[in-house]
Amino acid sequence: MPRRNRNGFTLLEVLVALAIAGGLLISIIELVNHNLSVVNRYQTEAVAGMLARQKIQELKQSPKEENGSFPEPYADYEYSTKIEDGPLPGLKSMVVVVTHGTEGRDSASFRVFYRG
């Protein structure tokens, strides 16, 4: 029986290697996409938190209920404020909710108590 020279890969071996490489590539792309969406969400929440703290500082001077949006470059962020009675007599509660985008999925809410 003559011996054959097997220096190359068979078609089946090449297809299996391509399938494994494709599966790994798809997994890596999904992981990167997920991580980018998480980073984007946390960045939005951080900006919303900063804007909410800024609005609380403004409202400490004259507390009032209002709705609106922030000036550029944060024009796509909106806020709403609410003044409520606090848990103890003489305390008031100020709630500031900042939402991002038209869907309002990403938001930050802060509550501050003060003497009213």
C-alpha cells in the first residue's frame, strides 16, 4: 500500500477551524457591545447625578416645584422637582428627578431634607 503525502489540511479541518474562529469572534463582538452599552448607561447616570446635585443647590435658595430642561450641552436632560412634607415636623423634602432622552429610561433621583 503506497503512502500518501499529507502536508495540507482537509476541507473538513478548515471548516471546523473557521466555525470555531467565527464563534469566538461573535462572542468577542457581543462582549464589546455589552460593555459599551454599560459604559454609556453609567456615563448618563453620572451626568444625571451631577445635574441633579446642581439643581438641588439652586433650589436651596428658593425651593419650588418645577419642570424643565438644562442648558447646552445637556439639553437632552430634563428635570422635575417636587416639594413634600418630611417625616418629622418642621422638615421638608425636596425631590429632584433628572431623566435623559425622550424615552426617559436613564434617570437619577435625589431627595434632600431641609427645614421649611
